[in-house]
Amino acid sequence: LEQLRFNENFEYQINLTNDIDSSEIKISPMILQPFVENAIWHGLMPRQGLRNVSISFTLTSYNYLQCTIKDNGIGRDAAAKIKEQSGNTANHKSKGLGLVFERLKILQQQYQQPFTVDITDITAPGGTVLGTQVTLTLFIGH
């Protein structure tokens, strides 16, 4: 849908390793979507040139699915500066990620298993930001 919304202004890939049967794995609603949306809206759209986001799924063990969302956007610091300059920080409080973290906390309590998120900027050796990577590790309950 975001591809249509932004007039196909970016490319995307969704990758699964061969050992994943997508019909067998269930991910709680609204866990991935806010991270992908943030990558597109805040990372890719302010960027000039080729824009790309990839979503990859890997089984790290029989019970854990790792989902990695990578973009080649402007990075978190640059996105925060744009938001601050536009004045959106005072008027708009994003709830999407806060709700995701609350859902993950509830899932962790319910299943007594880790549900983790790691967000990092992808940088070149000289420190230039090349994008952002979000890694979620989810218990899939086999």
C-alpha cells in the first residue's frame, strides 16, 4: 500500500529463508507494520536517489523467528532533525512504536519467552549513515 501511496517511489524486497513455511508461522498483528512504515516515511522519503527497504525472515532456531527490516534511508538522527525543524515534535506524539513495545512486553509475559527489538543505524567505516536496521526476535511457539 505504501508503494502505491508514494507512487512507486521506492523499491522493496521480502525475503524468507528456505526453511520457513510461511503458512505455518503466525506473527501478532501490528508488530512489523510500524517499523516498516517508519523506515519508509522517515528514512526513505526524505532521501534523494534510489530508495530501498528489505524485510527478511530467518529461523534462528526451531522456536525463534528473526525479522530484519533494513532501509537505505537518512538514519535516525537526520530524521529526528527534520522532525524537529518542521515543528512536529511538539504537536505530534507518535504512538505506533510505543504500542509495539507494549505488545512485545505482553507477549513476553504471556509466553515467558523473549520478544526483542534492536534498532541501529547502518554506517560506513567513516561514520556516514547508510540507513537503519531493525531486528526483531520473536518466539513462534513450536
